[in-house]
Amino acid sequence: QVQLVESGGGLVHTGGSLRLSCAASGRSFSSYAMGWFRQAPGKERKYVASITSSGGSTYYSDSVKGRFTISRDNAKVYLQMNNLKPEDTAVYYCAAGGTIIAVTAHPDYWGQGTQVTVSS
């Protein structure tokens, strides 16, 4: 079992930056691939980025590539978001899965989400 708690969301102007954190507790955090997803109002939840259990490989959706960076340490996963745009406004969710494919397609665990709002 893994418990995930996101933090770091907030209101920022276009072009600004935010760093999201996801604190993980429970057994075997280091064995899980981790990911970030987001859900805008009235839209489906979408994949943003993911990182392997070792942290050696990272993957991004085309919409955030070059602007967002996912990273991890022993107990947290992070999402550094730069050059934010109004279309990045959403609730951001942290997720964990057994493999990099699993965390992208059907995560085993989800956090409760943190709101990111980008004003124009």
C-alpha cells in the first residue's frame, strides 16, 4: 500500500513557475514508477509525466515537454513547471504504479490532487 499526498499548487501568472511535490508513505515506494496527471474543469484526466522507479528515465506528454521536469528522491516525487500557460490550469494528481507502463496507463495509487491555476 502506498499513500500519496500532493502539495505546491497555487495561483501563478502566465510565464511563471511552480514546483509540485508528492509525499509518499508506505512500503516499497522506491520500487514504484511514479507519474503526474492533470484534470482541467469539464475534461478527462490526462497524463503529464512519469519517471521510472530508479529515476533513470523520464517521459512527458507533448504538451509539457521542454517546460516541465519530473524528478524523485527517496520519499517524494516532484514536478517542476516552468513557463506556465493558462491551458496548464488543472488539478494535478500524483500516481504510482508497478511499472512505467502501468503508471502511465492504469496507476495503482492516486493522490487527492492539488489545484494549479495560471492566469493570463
